[in-house]
Amino acid sequence: MSKYKGTREAFTQALLEMAESDDRLLLVSPDSLKAMRATPFADRFPERYIEVGIAEQNAVAVAAGLASSGLVPFVATYAGFITMRACEQLRTFVAYPQLNVKFIGINGGIFGGEREGVTHQFFEDLGIVRSIPGITVVAPADEHQVFQAVKAIATIDGPVYLRAGSGREHVVYKEDAPFELGKVRVLKEYGSDAALFASGFVLNRAVEAAEILSSRGIKVTLADVHTLKPIDSETVTGILEKCGAAVTVEDHNIIGGLADAIAMVSTENCPVPVERVGLRDIFPGSGPAEEVLDYYGMSVNDIVNAVVKVMKKKK
């Protein structure tokens, strides 16, 4: 049985374990301790937990000051409040001087569902941070990969944005599955009819779609692109060269996220047809998580149909 119940608990567990041996690590919270399931960290390390209240811009500025003193602050709260409300502070006071601040954004995507409504569903966060120079951007698929990813991002010196979820994430990986920052992971290699690139908490849907396609005689290569920036161009290019067509799957606006990252690599290194499964540049409504994804064109059938469609465009 997993030792954490979701991506937020996985983040806290990883931070707790690292903090036991590294006293540079701190948690900066803009009134998000309970939302992050991070109370165990505050109880264990009260002197390394800084609460700034509902003041995200201040949280980022405080973290910048701490990092400039050699400490390693983690700023953890809702994804949109980091990337939108505190965007200027993130860009100018952390990214520009390349300070060692880690940002953990929860409720990434619309998969969060109806619990907190449309104001707390964030589908632009990855596009915003990808456009800021010098930030590593990570979107793991499940709680086990978040746990590994938090430990991985702590090993590099510089700003990182990591997308976490709402607690509804499906488990795809085994608990001890390794996480290699910056590397695309080929998850299934049925064949080379098309490439299927997925990122984040919809990876389980891509896995199911790949299995359905295989049963119908369409053999795809399925890859988990958990590190969106810097993108693993070498591996992506190799898959594109082998398959000659690609489908991207993400719980994000198709502008700015995985689709753009793969299209960029394709354009520069290996031009092939690319179909995009994701939110199509609209403001979505809120509702039951699985139904919301289906309604907005991210169902398993949508993925299957996108693969069939892109294969017809292959030369």
C-alpha cells in the first residue's frame, strides 16, 4: 500500500524525508498548509515553516530572500496563485537572478473537478512558466512520481515549477519506479504506427488508449513527458523519426503546454503531423472530474480517434 494518499501528501512526505538531513530546506506557505497536506512538516520543523498568509506575491518574495542567503525554500500552494497572481515576482525576483526556489502548484488541470470550482482549476500554469527563461518545468503523472520528482528537483540549483494535483490522480507507476529529471520515459512500445506523448494526470487515459489501439492492430509508442522544460529533444526526436506521426495528451490548454513542446521539437528536428488532445483554448466549466475531462475532449476515445486521424496524415 502507498504511504501517501495523493500527490500533495507525496510532496510533503518527500520534503519531510529530505529535511531530516538537509537543514537548508524550508516551506513557505501563503495560507496553504492544510491544502498542501503539509501540517506534518510544520509540526516536525516549526522553525522551518514560514506562514505569510493569503499573500502569494509576498511568499515568492520571501522565498527569493531566503534563497539569496543560501537556503532552499519550497513555495507550495495552488498552481494558479503561483503562476498568475505571483507571476511577476516569480519572473523578476526568482527566475531573473536564477535563485534556488522550488514552486509546487496543486490543482493543476481541470481534473480537480467540482470541489473548488473554476477559480481553482488551472490549465494555463505550464504555459506561463514555460515562457519564463531559466525555469525547469515538471508535470509528473501520479503520486509516486511526484514523490520521486520532488527529491529530484531538490538536487539541481535553480528555480523549478512542479505541478501537483487535487487528490484524484490515478496511480500509473509502481511506488519505487525511478524518476529521471529531464528524460522522456517510454512507457509502452507496441510499435511505430504513431507516437503517443502524454504528460501529467491523464497518463492513465493514454495507457488505456494505447491498449485499445493495440487490440485493434494499431501499434503505438507511448511516452511519458514529465519534464516539459528543458524538453528531452533527443528522445522525442528519435520517437518522431521512428513513428512519423504524433498525438499529444495533456490536461492543459493545448497552447503552451505539452503540445507546444512536442511541436517545437518536431518543427526543429523532425517535421511530422501532430494531433493535440487537450483543452482547446476555452474556459471550461467545473464538475465531476472524470466527466469534465470527457466532456472537453480528453476521453480515451478522443485519444484513440486522434491517433487514427494522425495516421491518415502520415506520408
